[in-house]
Amino acid sequence: MRAQRGFHPVLHGALLALLAVYSIFPIYMVTIESLKSVDEDVFGSPFYVRHPSFEWYENLFERQEWVTHAALTTHTVPFLVWTKNTVIVFTAALAVILTTSLAAGYALGRLRLPGWRLWRRALFAAFLIPQTLLFLPLYSLVFRLHLDDRLGALVLTYPMLAIPFCVWLFSAYFQKLSPDIEESAYIEGADRFTAFLRIVLPMSWPVLVAAGLFALGVLSSDFILAGVFLPNQWHQTIAAGMSTMDISLEDLTVVSGVSMGGLPVLAIAALLAASYVRGLTAAMIEGA
């Protein structure tokens, strides 16, 4: 009996370690690949690097010149421009997603508007629609609003991909959150908005983090919409710009760009991992 009880923690730890290795391994491989020279990439081991080189990272910020048909051609990788565009799009889209999702989730889960259960199910069902089916309607919308080749196209379309799930998550949390919290504020003379802003919202911080990280993951994983809506390379985000670059054994600049573009997202997720878990747990328990 004791052996059986001791086996479960060992098995649990082994499964967690296996899951961690499985999750980190792609990031490790991309990072290792971006630090290899051409010779080591061809003749070296695929799992480690002997002589790390930052040559490909330097290529992201340096102008490169070569001769083509007796004419000098200048090639640039506008990585800093892509980074600026990515920050602008992600910041604006996240602000729209969290603001609208928080308001809609509070209305559905707390105010219980007529048909609120049906609206919740419809929103969750909308989240399950494949992105490929939404491509043509979204492109038609962007074209009619004359937002093609503008960052506003992504600010408009990205929230549509994440808002349904975020609203469902917030509504699940607010659905069975104890009303005594707000009633205590009402007794002190606060109105509903003040109670929400000063009491409910600070308590909802973990759920807000969970929704924000989920939305950030959705935005970071897209390159199709960004690549189609922003054909001009100076208007593209990192994901769209990297997808237009060529990759070969002689040039691994795109690998270094993918690695550098993913590091901030990885760092944010690592710093807020505990709040993310608490937020998902609180939403599932309160809204179960």
C-alpha cells in the first residue's frame, strides 16, 4: 500500500517533467539553430552548439549589400520597424479585447441580461469556428473600410479572434462570484460602477491576466491575416515579416528573428504564469 502511494508522486513528477521537456524542446531547438554558424549547422550536431555565434542576430539590424547582374543591390531587414508595428498592434488589440470582454463578461455573468445563457453558448461556439472560414469575410470587411495595408486592419480583426473566449471566461467568473462583495460597497454609498472599479476589478486581476495571456497567444500565433492585410514589408508585424523571408543553410537570419520575436512573449508568460493559473482556476471554479 505504501509502495503504491509512493508510486503516484513519482509518476506525477515524471509526467510533469515529460510535459515540460515536450513544451520547451521546440524553443530550445530554435534557439540553438539561431546560434550556429553555417559550417556547424551543416556538419555539427542538431541538438547543441559548440561555438555560439550571434551573426544571424546581427543581420537583423545591419544593412547587407551584394552584387546582382553587375548592379549593387541593397537589402534590409526592417526588424525594428516590424517590432514597432507589432507593439502598436498588440497594445491596441489587447486594450480592445480586455475592455470589451470585461464589460460583456460582467454584463452576462453578473447582470444576467435576458438570454444571457444563450449568448454565452453562442460566443463560445463562435470561438470554435476555424480561422480559415473567417478569412474571406474579414478580408471583405477590411477592404470595404479601406483599411488594407494599414495597422488598423489588424487592430480591427484581431479582437474578433479572442473576444468570444475572453467574454466566456469573464462571464464564468462573474456568474457565481459572491454578491456580498458588492453589497458591502453599496451599503457604504458606492454605486455599481464604483464598486466594480474599486472592489471587483482588483479582485479579478488573475482572471484578467489569464484572458490577456490567452489573447496574446492568439495574436502572436497569427501570420496569415497579417501577411495578407499588410503586403508592404514596412507595415508588417514580426510574424508576417518573418514569413516572407527565405531560409536556407547559408542564411539563418529568419530563425534568429523568430527566436528574438518570441522571447518577449515567453518572458511575459513566465512572469505571469502563477497569475494565469490562478485566473483560469478561479474562472472555472466560480463559474462551474
